[in-house]
Amino acid sequence: MLGITWGITGSRLIRSATMTIKQNMYIQASVSAGSPTINIIFDHIIPNIMAPIIVQFTTRIPAIILTEASLSFLGFGIPPPAVSWGAMLSGSARTYMYRDPWMAFWPGLALSLVVYGVSMFGDALRDLLDPRLRGGIGRYGTKVKRQPKALKTEH
């Protein structure tokens, strides 16, 4: 259910990015040159909309994970035979947490690490795949343009 509700709103962002790219002159030039539609999609449109897709993924997946954990903590999430980080902290687990508070630390740490890891992975992936950063050094680039040293002349 969370995937459907979050996915429908996310599809509007992807559609608007696609419609913006579609209006560029190089798309019209490809169409007038007779390129097949599939080539235009895979060569021009998808590489240029990958940055918004990745940013949307890295903001929505952690939000969905936190929403599921919150709903499971409140008792409205996944039924008890299934394991959930939110369910680990609710119900009968609460009595153990009062006695041993460190038991709440591990599910919380795992949840935090997953949310942080997905965010950082998406940020790095966006930086690597963004066509606007190609050719430059970017954040993770290895290309460094060095200025030629001036020739020494002896007098």
C-alpha cells in the first residue's frame, strides 16, 4: 500500500522531467533525422532524467522504511509473524526494553544505518550518472586538468 501511494505521486515528477526534456532541440533534431523512438528514449531522455529519478528514490525509500517502522510500532503495520524494526520495539518487546534499554538500541541503529546508507548511495550514484557532470571532475571524478608548466629560459 505504501508503494502505491508514494509511487503515484512520484510518477508525476518523472513525467514532468520527461516532458521538459522532450521540448529540447536535440530531441526534435533526432526526430527529424529519423531516429527510432526507442533510440531517442534510451539515448537522450533516460540519461537526462536519471538524476531526478535517483534523487526521488533516495528520498522516498528511506521515508517509506520509516513510515513502515512507525506503523508497525503503533500496531498498524505488518502482522506479528513477520519481522519489522518497528514491531521489534512495540508490544511485548516494550516490557523487555524497560528492563534492558539497550535492546532498543540495535533495531534503531539498524534502521538509521539503512536510511543513511540508501541516502548516501543514491547521492553517489546521482553524481556518477548525471550527464551534466560528465567530462568535469565532479565529486568523484578522476580527471584533473593540470596547467602546463612554464618553460624555464636561461639568460
